[in-house]
Amino acid sequence: MFTHQDLRGLQSRSLKMQGWIREQTFSPESRKTLRRFSSWEVAELILGMNQSTFRGRLASDPSLPAGKVEPDGRQRWFSLEEIDALRRKLRVKGKPLIPPRPAGRAFRTAIANFKGGAGKSTVALHFAHAAALDGYRVLVVDFDPQATLSHSMGLTDVSEEQTVWGIMARDLVRETDRMSAAPVAAESGTALPRRTIPASIRELGLQNLRIGDFIRPTNWPTIDIIPSCANAAFVEFASAQYRHLNPEWSFFAAVSRYLDQLPADEWDLVFFDCPPAIGYQSMNAVFAADMLCIPSGPGYWEYDSTTSFIGQLAEALEDLDAGYGGAQVPGVDLPKVFRDVRFLLTRFEPGNDLHRAMYEAFGKVFGDKLADHPIEATRAVEQSNRFLSSVYEIDYRDMTRETWRRARTTFDRAWAEFHAAMLPEWQAMATENTSLIRETETEKEQA
């Protein structure tokens, strides 16, 4: 027989083990640090230059970051800050190395599926790191109480107030106060009923937090995170209670409203790591996202789960659209529209007949929405998962360079294909927003 006290005891023992594992995985200070990158990686894999050309540029321009030289003097190693400085100063064939960045706010992608183990956190982690190595500034939002992405980013000491739950609770108070301050109802002309938020929620003071208070730095200097933690698992129960307190509260738009308050040019790309369910948190991610990326394993059950996921997501979106009956919802537009939807197979083994057959099945159904380059299962990928790191963080000297290169290549291809699909949508969104701003300014001038 087990009571809550017994479960608490098991958790206490597990936390001690977690601390030991962290000591083995992170630095002696229990803090994850980012390694340096060799001149070979910087030249060929990051900046896309010939090694000899890169060395020549460094020798001819003393203002460029020189990196650190190994004791034997054979290789230079650069920090990400130094790589970004090189990117700003160098040109390849007359072209700048700064990645394209359309005007306006950051582009948001939700990485979601029902199935646990589909690779959501792995994809979110690797896409964030690949984007940072390309020169983008990245914000990741961990919606999953399992907090795998947060742990992989080096964050373990997180309170639930600093998570998406805190953002939603903050939004509940602010939205309720906004509604209560309205003098009359829009159509009836009668006063709106005043909603009461319990002192237990108001006294948390979340409504007074600044937007930046939820964002934490990571061991990557150009990646920030809104983290999660195990204690945030109760958000589904809390959100149901909050809806009871204020049925008019558009819970699904809370994170979107929060993100809209962020400086438009602070980050370039935002990735959401969603929990393996359709609930209050995942619906917030969906409504805040411009694009939906759906990872799936290459088996039949994963295919079945993916089919169920898109069906239930469609039903949930339809129900919300119908429930609000065309009413204006601050922070989102109804019906929800994605700029694009992409499917990505993970843990793919090219020599596995079943995997190849399932890839063909996915392709027949989802067509050009299925990525051409699945993420392959390799020993290096398994090792990176085991140590809560991405392939980009692993030092290739810890294994054979070919093993490491193969693992990196599979993520490089997946990221490049995603980026190629995402960028035109980002550019179109920026153009549409610019046109909308001009129309609004014209209307104000005419008025």
C-alpha cells in the first residue's frame, strides 16, 4: 500500500540520485557550460568556409577573434560569442554571414504530438541549437511538466511560478481585472458581472511580475528559456479551476498575449516544446504558434497516435471557434490559422524495412508536408539523449569523428529543411504585418 507520504519518500530518494547524475553530467558547480568549437567546425560546419581560407582571414585581420589555441598548437577553439563576432565581420564570396531576419516579431513554432517519446524535446533542443549556430537569437518555451528541455538547457532549480503556469495565472488576474473595469457590456448596455479572484491567487503577486521575470538565460549565450518543472504538472487542474472563477477568460490565449508583450526584435525564433496531450498548456502553445511541427517515430503505433493527435486537435480548435461564435478574443484570431504544418520522422533507421514502409505511408498521406530528411537513429544521438545534451554540444573527440559527423548531419539536414519551409512564411508574415500597419496609419490620418 502506498500513500502520498510514501510517494514523497520515493521522490526524496530520487532527488538525491538526480543531484549525483547532475554532478556527472554538468560541471563541478552543477552548472551546464557550453564547449568551444574547433576551427574546423567553425569554418566548414558553421560559417561554410574552406579551412585554409578561414585561417588566412584570421592571419590577415588581427581584429578578428583568434580563439584559444590548444597546448599542442594544432587547433584553435572558439566560443559562440566569438563565432557570432566572426559572422558579423566576415563575408563569403561577397555575401554577409548574418542569417535572414524579416522585420517584425519572432517566428513561433510549436513542436507537438500525443505520443511520448516521439522526439519533441529532442527536436526542440536540436533546432534551437542549430538556429543559434546559424546566428539566430532563440527563445524556447517548455510547456511540458516533465521539463526535459529545461533540464537539457541546464535549468533544474525552477519554481512553478516561473513556468507557463505562472504566465497563465498572471493573465487570469489581468484579464479579469480588465473585464471588470469595463463600464458596460458591448451589446446589452448592462454592467458586466464583477469576477472575484481569490486572495490565494492574488497574494502570489504574479500579476505584478514583469514580462522578463519568466525568462531565464541558458548555457548558450543566444538562447533563453521559459522553463518548466515537475511541480507545474498541476496546471491542468489549476486552469480548470481558473475557468470556473471566470468563464469569460480566454485561457488558450494567455501565452500568446504574454509573448505579444515581448520586444519584437529581442529574439528571432521561438520554439515551444509541448506536453504529450491536448490540454490547457498545449492549446496555449498551439494558439501562440505560427507554425506546427509534428515529430513522430517510424512505427505503426506512432502513425496511429499522430493520426489521433491531428484529429483531436482539429476538433478542439473547431469547438473553441464555435464556442466564441466569432467574438473578438484579445491576443489571438479565430479560427486559428497556421502558416504551415510540417511532419518529421524521428529515430529513423534507413536499413529497417518497416521504417522505410512507414515513411512511404506517411508520405502518401501528408505529401510535401512530410520532411524529406528524417532524423536518423545513431549511437551519437543516443549518447546525447543520455547526457541531456544535443549532438552540437558533444565534443567530436569523445567518439570517432565519423560517428559524430553522421549524427550532426542528420540534424543539420532536418534543420535546413525546416528553415527553408519556415523562412518564406516568416517573410510573408512580415510583409502582411507591414501592410496592416500602413493601413492602420492611413485610417488614422483620414480620421
